[in-house]
Amino acid sequence: MNAGERRAFVRAHRTAVFGYNRDHDGPAMSVVYYVMPDDHTILVSTVGDSAKAKAVARLGHVSLCILDEQWPVTYLQVSCTATVDPDPVAAGTLAMEIASVMAGRPLDDAVRPLVIEGARTQGRVVLRLTPYATFETPPPHVFEETDLPLLAHPTNAALPWDEPEIPEKSIR
């Protein structure tokens, strides 16, 4: 995928596995909904005292594994710098956007006060993620026996978010 295709993939989907390092027990991961308001920002809503928000404040870096909801699953891992935005207006606005993403359609504006009040009551914040690198693996899949010889993984590639060219060195 080139840079435009990577952005289009992220924009076209709505769920991701949100991952960050923990001091013990390996990385933490959870499924989140997200929005991408522009080519350089991904927004996630979470409760302000959640482990995700604390990890962002502590580490400043997270990973998202953007998931295609169709089978066979395709994914794009996105490495991001991250900050916590505690602004309640931004959190309420994002909560409305995320609710629409979850519903798969724009919600009636009449529910906006309810969603915004829910975000305020829950103490929601905005996690602002800025992608800087991606990692993709084209998924091999078996549909029938004749696909088995093709099951080997092709070369994986770590690519800068803003770089449209295939890198000189691929990771295996």
C-alpha cells in the first residue's frame, strides 16, 4: 500500500485493536472505535481515568491495529504519538461522532445532548493519535486445497505514514 492507500484503509474502517506497553504481563490491547478527521489525526474516546488514558499520558506512544471487518481479515498496524485532550466539549463532540461510527450512520441530532451529557458524566477524554509509521502484512488465506502452495507469507513492510514509496529494506 502506498501512503494514500494506507490513509484510505484507515478512513474506510471503524474498529482497531488499541495497544500499549505495560510494565508487566506484556502489552495491553483492547478493541476501540475511532474516527479520522484528517490525514494526520486519529481520535479515540475513552474514560479519563482508564488504563488507556493513563498509558497515553505516561508513554506518549501507542499502536493501533486497524481491522477490516470482512473475512479474510486484512489489517494495518499504525504506530502513533499520542496525547490526552481533557476538553469536555471535544470529548462530547467525539462521543457523538463515535456513536455514529458505531451505528454505521449519522445519528439524529436530537440525541446529541444525551450523548454529550453521557460523555461528561463518564469523564470521557479524547486520545489524539498522530500516525508516524505503519506495518502491513498482506493476508494469505486458504479458500480451497489449491491455495495451500500459496500460503507462505509475502514480505512484510514497515512504512512511514507519510512516505508513498516502498522502502528499500523490508522486514521479514
